[in-house]
Amino acid sequence: MDYALLFNRFGDAKGASVGSRQRQLHECLRGAICNGTLAAGTRLPASRTLAQELGLARNTVLYAYDQLATEGFVLPDRRGTVVAEVAALAAAPLARNALPLRVGLSRRAMAVPTREAPETPVPFAPGVPALEEFPVTLWRRLLDRAWRSLRTEQLNYAAPTGEPVLREAIANHLRVARGALLDSSQVIITDGTQSSLDLCARVFADAGDKAWVESPGYQGALSAFKAAQLKPMGMVVDSEGIAPTASDWQRHPPKLIYVTPSHQYPTGSVLSLTRRLALIEQARAASALIIEDDYDSEFRHEGPPLACMQGLAPDAPVVYLGTFSKTMFPALRIGFMVVPAALMSPLSALLARTTPRGRAADQLALAEFMQSGQFSVHLRRMRRLYRQRRDALVAALERQLGDVADVYGGSAGMHLALRLRNPRADDAGISRALQARGIVAPALSEQAIGKRVQPWRGLLLGYAQVPVEQMPALVKGLDAVVRRWG
């Protein structure tokens, strides 16, 4: 065996500069044993001999041999070092063209719908804030201060409901900005809206229970409910939001009702006050729980801010979900839930057993960001910016596509819906063609949930991350594709 050739070939493949020479030699010999080049029973050269052949220190070879022996690949004896018989088991699959792996995801997991998210912000991708406008320097200072203030015990698992100071800051904000009725003890910190949805689906319903979802609606909610083996049912959405019928309540009573009342996803319609109050009372009568996802309600462009459903009635059967991925940045991975007071005790006990928390520094920094007033300052800046970008997009759409499509849902949030008037338009084909041009604009028809609801035809356009000056050119490209396919 030419060990110098073997070692050099390994170095070329793995990169000779990666890791120590000890590590390189260990990996080289281990790889040769696993792929059968060094068969079971092969006697390796004496450490001094191999060191001279490879131009290495003897200690380097001794380290590699000792590590291989610890892992069970070689056996040292009085005559030297021998490749162990058990190593043949590692080489056998390669020698016999290994049988295909016979395990995979469960049927339950395969039934969960998936969605691709762009790794970098691209034009019109929904849900992406203006990341370049976030005050990163200030955030670094807050994080540094939070880390310096941490006590030793805060490096351990934290309370399952989150840092008390952040829960209090969120409660104070929601009372003022969203008209919520709550105490900070009702706030639970999560890893984001999807984490909150997964938790709701697992702890507030049993397998086989029905869960109503707006249609068209948020696919993340559909994924959470299917993963929990619930039975999602699409409920029609019109200009006033979700519109379940008396027959729906009678024939398909839900356990959970998922709604986005302040800016329906994806159409942008607003759930009217009449329907909000009716939904609360009907849910109470049916012993159902409403999940109110208030994902981008901080950005209201027309009229006064809308109060959340959670605050419309005392002890409303509403779990309120919020996130900082839109108001700050997605990588923060901090969201929250406001849970009815009657559910907090059993839920907290469950979380204590199943969901250890951490990331105290991030939560403390966010609490200071909110308490200092900087969060409100940032929101005001973003509202002005997003309103300008919304106005530029709407003007360009009306100018280019006003004869074939209508704009919906531009009164709030970070996205709007462009609904095509042709009911047979291939919006999925349009979306694919745009993606080939570097534009992400999901098709509205693909947001439909269930087969009972006639799908909308059109595109979902996020504008928060698109500069005003880029809107005309982007919409011209949009126009060319829409008229070809639509």
C-alpha cells in the first residue's frame, strides 16, 4: 500500500489546509477503512515507519492510530496495529452496492404542505420587511448591554413563558396600540408565528377535530393543522373577511378558527366589526377557539388603527398571535401569544414539561428596545416608508394593468393582492414565469384551501422591501408576463 499516495489523494480531495495534520491523517485512514481500501485484517505500518514515509512527526501518527482504536476501527496488538474485523461492516454496503434506505418521512408529515421561501429578499416576495432600514447599530448596543447584565442563572433554561420584562413590555404595547384586554401573565413568548400555530394546533385541539381556515388563506396555518392531524376546512373570504354560513356552523362545527382580521392574508380584506362580534359569540356558543393572527397590523396606511378581536369582549375565546419578524427582522425568531386567562395555568404547566426556553439576552434587548420608545420610533419610520412604497406600487399597477386587474388590500400591511378579472387566467403560470425573471409573486389560486371555495386568480405582491424608484420598471416586467399568460 502506497500510504503517501493515499494521504496526498485525501489532501487533494479534502483540502490540505483544513484541520491539523493529525486530523487529516486520521480522516485519511478512517476513510480508507470505511471504503474497503484498507480491508479487515490489514496490518498498518509501524508508527515510526509511516511517519518517515509521510514526512510527519511520529506523534501525529500515534494520535491517528489512537483515535482509530478508540473508535473501534483498528486493534493494537504486540506486533502493531491491525484493521478490525468490525470495520468490514462499514465497508460492506459500498462493496455490495448498498440496499436503498427503507425509512422516510411519515405519511402524516408528507401530507403537510410545504412552501419555498427565498433566502435573500427579492422583488415582491411577501412578508419581507425593509431590512436595510433596521437600526442594526442600536440593536448591537442593546444586545451587548443585555449580555453584560445577564446573571449566571440566566444561562440556564428559562421560564417556559419567556422573560417577564419582555412579557410586560408586549402587554403594555398591545393595550395602547391594539386595544387588547390583557395582563402580562397571559403573554407567552414563542419562536415566531409558525411556532405559535404549531403549539395552538397541538394543545387546543385533538386529532380529527375540525379547524376552519380562511380561503384563500395562509398556508402556514394549513401546515400546522395538518401536522397535528386536524381536519382543516376552507371558509370563503369576501370583501368583509371570513364568511361562514349557518350551515357551516351546524354541519362542520370547528374546534379552532384561524383568522387574519386586520389584513386578511392574502387578499388584504378587513373583517368587519359586525362579523368580528358575531364570530366571537358563535365561537363561544360552539366552544371553539379563535386564533387571531395579527401579523402585520402595525402598518395601517388608511384610517385609524383597528382594535384587535381579542379586546372586543371580556374573556373572548381568542388566542392572539403576534410576531416581530415583520416589525423588526425575521431572523430574530421571536413571536408571542396572548392566551385567555383561564387557559394559562394548564398551558404553563404543559410548557414547563415540554418546552424549555432560552435566549434571554435577545428577549432582554427587545424589552429595552420597546420600553425605551425606540420600537415606536422604528414603527413610525416604517409606516411612512411602506406607505410611500405602497403608493408607488398601486400607481404603477393602475397605470400598467388597470384594464385587466384590480388592486385589493392596500389599506394596511406589507403586501397587496392583484386580482385578475379573467376568471380563467393562469396565475400559477404567471407566477412561475415571473420567478424565472427573479420576481417572487405567489399565485392567489394556490392559496386556496379546500375545494369548496372558488379560487381567486391573481398575484400576491409584497412591497415593503422594494424601493420606490424600482416600482415602474418592475411593474412593466409584470405587465409583459401578465398579458402573455393572463
